[in-house]
Amino acid sequence: MKVTLDRKNNDYLFEAKGASGNSVMIDNKTVDEVKGSSPMELLLMGVGGCSAIDIISILKKQKLEIDTYHVEVEGDRKEVGQAKPFSAMRVNVYLEGDIPPAKALRAAQLSFEKYCSVSITLQAGVEVTYKVFLNGEEVV
């Protein structure tokens, strides 16, 4: 896997592209006019996107219809020298639809524990936890 980044201004704005050819703008959040996401925001988005693709795929294979899917990913950071890596991430998955609660929870469990390459990559140094909400109620 390979990505490229090309600088787009005289500051910190970059256009990143992967093999698909689609681009994402990356910027430094300290500039006056931010035109892209920060690298740390992209990491949170990667966890949310990876798990969303897994969960939707698992539920579709079971012929279950998802009316809406929303995910929120929040990260806690710690200081390590000059860097501020994530120490923990919390993912809240919000599903609407005629889905059995146990199947929604199992799909999330499979994603975070078996399939989501992004969250599994982070496991060694970042605690990633998740909650599933189905039709407005937390599934436990």
C-alpha cells in the first residue's frame, strides 16, 4: 500500500492520494485558514471508517437493512516528549433499522476484535473501546 502527498501552498496544506486516486486535504490546524483535516483527525476518521465498513458489511451479509449509520470517534491524548499521541479512543456507533440488538453488537465486536485493520494496528499503544446504540438505545 502506498500514498502520496503533494504540497499545495507555502505553508502546510497537502493533497494526499491513495491508489484509488481520490484525494484528501491535510493541513496544520494552527494556521489561520485551515483547508484540510489534521493528521490526528484523519487517524480518528480511519478508525471510524474502517469499523463502519466492517459493521455494514457484516450486517448486509445477514440480509439486515440499516436505515441510518452514524459514528463518533473521540480520542484522548497524552504528552510524550514533544509529541501528543493518542492514549485512548472511544467509538460510538449509532444504527437505525430493524436489526436484532445481539447482531448489531456482534458485528461491532467482530469489527474491533477481528477485522478492522486500523484499530487492530493501534491496539499495542491505544485502548480502543466502543459502544453500540440501536434505534436510540445502547445495546449491552
